[in-house]
Amino acid sequence: MKAGRPSVTAERVALRRAAHQLLDRPTVFDDPVALRVVDRSADEITADPREQGPIGTHLRASMAARSRFTEDALAAAVEAGVRQYVVLGAGLDTFAYRNPYARGRLRVFEVDHPATQAWKREQLARAGIELPPDLTFAPVDFETQRLEDGLAAAGWDPRVPTFFSWLGVTPYLTQEGIATTLRVIAAAAPGSAVVFDYAVARELLDPARRRVYDALAARVAESGEPWLTGFDPAALVRELHGLGFTGVDDVGPDAINARYFADRADGLRVGSLSRLMHARV
């Protein structure tokens, strides 16, 4: 991401969530607000050539599935007593604007680069979407600020169990940057948890999947936001246990497809380049 400019990736993710509402039936992830926050007409979204073909379809399915998985896990966490939700790298995430819980039950903190948050506020204002009372923006420039400091300044209480989501971010960070954030989450109050997605390390892919990986990596690099990090799933699970997480569930594409895409007539399903991780404190 270039200084002073919003994330190109954040806009592309939001457009794919919006496209899912228009192109796929039934939807895996219902998000009517997504159509309002993107600055595109329905015709523009559905005609976008990037939504056509297997790569576009797999990416759209992946973004729908990871959001659905995250909010399913969040719902269980809220029932168990979690009262704070931190959306890391929030981009144009819409949860706070369709929060299903009674006022005061779940406080939402959106963490992102100040430029991206300023752009999001403009998008919300353009769409006539009011900021809900249970939402707090936590602008954090990770080049100059620590996550915990940015959250504390926004009023986050580290003594209260917190659910963290961290979607579409880790491939763009260094391993040390990822570990730094995971250490903050691991030090949160007991009962806290995180869901994040991650790319499988390129060297673990077979030749066919490696070609797809390289094509996607070249595309995001052209936008100025290159992929930096992939993981060996087994090694990542060990790392999370070493950081202090007590429960770790690594969810691969077969499990995701079985859970959310079984018996679909349109063949919508996720690809095999990324996985989901649910880790509990």
C-alpha cells in the first residue's frame, strides 16, 4: 500500500463481496450493505471480466466463505461472552453496519491504515450509511504505531474477551509482522480468539497450483501490494501453540467446500491456495 492512499486490495475485496450478492445463488454470505459501499453499479459489477472464469469464481467464493466462517465463529464467541470485536485490516468490511446484536452487547473496533479509513468514511457518507454507536475506528499506521497502542487509544479493553478477525491481510505482511500481531492477540484476555486466512507456501504447491499462484501474485504485485508470506500449515499450527494459543483449528479447502458449497448447481467452490485458521486464547 502506498503512503497516503487507500488499499487497492480493500476495494477489490469489497467488489467481490458485492459481486457474490449479485452473481451467486444461493449466497454463502449475505451482505446487502456490500452493494451500497462500493462505488459501482450492479451492471458494472456483474460485467467485470475479473469475476468471470475459474480464478474469479474461486476468489469470489473464497472471500464469501472466509467472511461466513468468521461471522459464524463470532456468533459462537458472543454467545460464550465475548463483548468486543476487532476487525484488523477492516477495509470496507460491513459487519458494524449490519450488527445483529442488541445495542451495547458487542462493541466493534475497525483497525486500518488512516488513509484507508478516511476513504471508507467517504464511501459510507456517499452511500448515506450512518456510523453506528457501537463502532469505533482505530486508525493505525503499522510503520509508526503498535497495534496495542492504537487499540488502547480507541478504548479497547484488554481485560475483556475479544474476537479478532484478520482477513485478506497476512499474505501482504512479513513473517515477523504477522508474528507481532499474533503475539498481541495471544496476550488478550482468556476467552479471546482470532480467525485469519493465510496463503499456503508456494514451495508446497504442485506445478498446476503454482502456476495459478504465480499468476495471482503477479496481478497483486502490479497493484503495488505484493504477496510476501506463505505458510506450511503444520508449522503454523505449532507456531500458534508456541505463542500461547490453547485451541487451534486449521481449516482447509476440502472442509470449507463441504461446509459451505456442497451440492451447488453452479459449481461455486473455493480454490486450494489458502486456508483458514481459528485460534483461541
